[in-house]
Amino acid sequence: MGKHTGDVVKARPSWDEYFMGIAHEVANRSTCERAQVGAVIVKNRRIITTGYNGSPSGLPHCTEVGCLMDNGHCIRTLHAEQNAIIQAALHGVSTGGASIYVTHQPCFLCAKMIINAGIVRIVYDNEYPDDLSRKFLQGAGVALAQV
């Protein structure tokens, strides 16, 4: 492989592209049929936790019993960002100063959790129409970048 064999050398992904790719892979574990969202919390270029949207441990998933809808949203599942933050708490890993890579822009509830978890940067792929979350994140000094 490389220059001598005539193979095309693939460009090395940036760190943001690399971690976002992992977030998309994590999203494949989602058990909600309405949205597959993945999150990866990274500190010093090291993955500290991941999360995807799914039901609380031990409870039935949307794929098993259907979505539990309220105001057009499935409330059976925890969001990917919530699960990633909870995993850090469960395993005693600090999220202070970390970045979170999410396949979708965080909603308002997740934005508040991200702020209080001390996460300083959010990198996301897909838009989510929530201007209030953007306003809170900006007010708290959390950087928000779309890739």
C-alpha cells in the first residue's frame, strides 16, 4: 500500500472527524427506532465514555415494546449524552474539561447536563432545532461546533 504500489492513500482524519466517526458507530447500538444518536466523551484525545439513546438498564427497549410517546418525543429512552455522562459518574471518571462528540446537536435538557458535567466543547453532526440549548451553552461558555 502507499505510493509505490499505485494504491490511493487515504487522508488521515482530523481528531474531530475521528471521534465523530466513533460517535456514529456508537449510535448503531441505539434501541430507539425514532432516532439513533451516539455520544463520545473525550478528554486529552482519549475516549473516557460513550453513550447511545436507549432505555434504562433492565427495562424493555423501544425495539421490544415500542416507543413511549409524549408530545411527539419518545420518553422511554435516555439520550446518548445523558448515558455517556451517567457512565462517567458510574465509573468515577471526571468529565471536567472534556469534549463531547454527538451525532445530533444536544437538546435543552442535555445541554444543561453537559454544562454541569463541566464539558467545555460539543462537536455535533446533525442539527436539532433547539435555540434555547444553544443560548444556554453560549451563556455558559461551552463551545459548539458542527462538523
